[in-house]
Amino acid sequence: MAELQVFYRAVTFLNETRSIIFITNRELSAWIDAAEDKHLFQTLLDRITANCQIVHLTDR
């Protein structure tokens, strides 16, 4: 859980001053299931998706 808190602080800090690109092979809704602290992770997702553009690339 300590790693998640450090990641949350880093993303929160960078998100205020920089553009961040996340590349993932999972849906954002599946990220919550992988986290130990679901509330903290939901807060992180809310923060990074507040003013974002989500692009889905699929081969279907």
C-alpha cells in the first residue's frame, strides 16, 4: 500500500503542472479491482480523468 500512496502523491503533483500519458491494456474500471485501497485508487482515477482525453485503440 505504501507504493500506491507514493504513486498517488507523484501523480497528483505532476498532474497539476504536466501532461501525463498512461498506457494500459486494462479498462480503467478493472484498475480498481487490482488495488488494495480501493478508495485511494478511485480518488486517483477521478483525479487523473477529470480533465483528460481517453483514447481507445483496438484491433477489433
